[in-house]
Amino acid sequence: MKDWVINLTVVLADGRIIKTRKRPRKSSAGYNLTGLFIGSEGTLGLVTEVTLKLAVIPQETSVAVVTFPTIRDAAAAASKVLRVGVPIGAMEIMDEIQMSVINRTGATGGKKWKEVPTMFFKFSGTKAGVQENIHLVKDLAKAHKSQDFDFAASGEEATTLWSARKEALWSMLAMRKEGSGNEVWSTDVAVPISRLPDIIEISKKEMDDLGLFASVLGHIGDGNFHESILYNNKDPVERARVEECVHRMVDRALAMEGTCTGEHGIGLGKKESLIKELGLDTIGVMKAIKGALDPYWLMNPGKHNEMASPPHEPY
Ligand SMILES: *[C@@H]1O[C@H](CO)[C@@H](O)[C@H](O)[C@H]1NC(C)=O
Ligand SMILES: *[C@@H]1O[C@H](CO)[C@@H](O)[C@H](O)[C@H]1NC(C)=O
Ligand SMILES: *[C@@H]1O[C@H](CO)[C@@H](O)[C@H](O)[C@H]1NC(C)=O
């Protein structure tokens, strides 16, 4: 998303209204305030206006769905596709649990899915380009033990195939039993793409060993993946197990030179992880920025990077 933002209008804590930037494509004028406010989780100001770039609608788009014997094979195929440089619109991975949830909840208009690790590719470009890229991906996938390779013959079929990806979270939420205390803990980390097969495999095994029902879904082209864990939040033992599992996954991502969150953000839950990831000096710079823009802690207080209490008494 951040790459699509041209400029922002922001209301500051003291009531001033600023624009972060003008319209040319290129600018080296001043600090990058657009970048500063994006991802600050509302802790620095209220964004009231966002101007986005427009993209050219591609001549052709298509979707392919490819199954693999293991999540490691799928992740390895994805990493190969990236390293060869095949242009891909989107590349998503779902493990056998996630596919089973989608299949069982019937969220995709009655389509039946194999309950195995599956990758979803979106191709876009010219007609000839899309055809060529589909072939390249098919060959690379085959070299990584792919089983079925379905590609959409029509726009409608592409929508049906892609709907599995869109329904992933909702299907998982639909697994909760009413009144049971069931909740879905949804979290994410990101690592360098070369480490993705390792972290997904280890994290999955750990959840299985702890007896947790959890699925993995990844935006694999970004090295970013999500774990959705179905658990009973009225059961303190189970809750503690989930927490431990998430903390270990975050530590593992950091040990692999990754980040504690690819897109969910820090909020309250990952403040400690942010310190581990960046260190106190870097957090100190973030705190200085917070202090300069919002000395009275009016903007989403206590989130993101603050460690102790507000530096000043509130008004
Ligand atoms: C923000 O970008 C848009 C689109 O390029 C432009 O129309 C607008 O004038 C820009 N805002 C400012 C303050 O220059
Ligand atoms: C500023 O940050 C935004 C968001 O991260 C990014 O898209 C943009 O390219 C940056 N602009 C400059 C001039 O670095
Ligand atoms: C997918 O779900 C259907 C029910 O919706 C079930 O009949 C079928 O066995 C499932 N597929 C697999 C591979 O388990």
C-alpha cells in the first residue's frame, strides 16, 4: 500500500493541518513525511485525506492454482519463481489446514478443493506475456514436485479460483463454535524470502506439537505470512500455549533477520518485539518524533513504540 500513496493531509495533535507532499513523481525536497505517517498507526496525527496513484488496467489477467506435496516444496517453488524473475501479479500460499477450512466451509460457491498445500498465482500483462509467464511458472512448479496445475480459462473462473484466497480469513472465523469461547488469533511476521520455507515449516510443526488448530497463509512474494490459530480464550492453559507459540514465531523471524510484523503492525501486542527488533537507540528516535508531534499523548496513546508513561501530564 505504502508505494501507492502520493501524499497525505494530516491533522496534527495541536490542530494544524499539513500536506505531506506535492504531486510530481519525483521529489527530494525535505524529510519523507508521507513515509513517516504511513505505518505510524495513528500515533502521530489523524490522516484525513490520502491521494493514491492510479495503475494501468492490464490487458489480460489470469489465475493459476497449483498444489504441492508439502509446504516446503510450495515455498521453494515460490522462491525459485522470484529468483528467476518471472513477473507475477500476486503469489499466495495456503497450507493444507487452511485449504481444508475453505473446502469444508464451502465459502467458494460449492467448489471442492484438495486439502493439500496450495499456491495461488495471479498473472497480468499482455496476452502473450501472460501465456508465457504461465508456462514458465508451470515448469518451475513441476521441478518442485507440483501436482495439479489449474489455470482459469475465463474471467469468471479466475474469480472463483481467487475467491479461495479472499475467503481464507472468513472461513477460519466461521469455524468458531458459538458460545464456546473460540477465537481466532491472527498474527503475521515477515522474513527474507530465502528463509520462508524454514520458518513456515518450523512454525507449523510447533503448532502441531502443541496440539493447536492453526493454519498458515502467506503473501509469499513479500516473505510475509500469517498464522491463524483457533483457540478457546476461556481456557488459560490454551491461551498461554498460543501466546508462547506466537512469541516463539516472532523470535524465530527476528533470528532470521526478519520483522515481527509484515502488515498487522505493532499496536499493543508487539511493543516488546519492536524493541527486540530495532533496539533502544532506534526506539529512542521514534519516541523523540512522538514527543515532538504529540507531547500530550492525544494520538492513539500507548500504542506502537512508547515504553513508559507519557512525558507530560495530559491537559
Ligand atoms: C497531492 O497529490 C495530488 C495528485 O497528484 C495533487 O492533485 C495534489 O495537489 C497534491 N497535494 C498537494 C498539497 O500538492
Ligand atoms: C516516501 O515514503 C513513501 C512510503 O514509504 C514511499 O512510497 C515514497 O517512495 C517515499 N518517497 C521518497 C521521496 O523517498
Ligand atoms: C472437501 O469438502 C467436501 C465437503 O464439502 C468433502 O466431501 C470432501 O471430501 C473434501 N475434500 C477432501 C479432499 O477432503
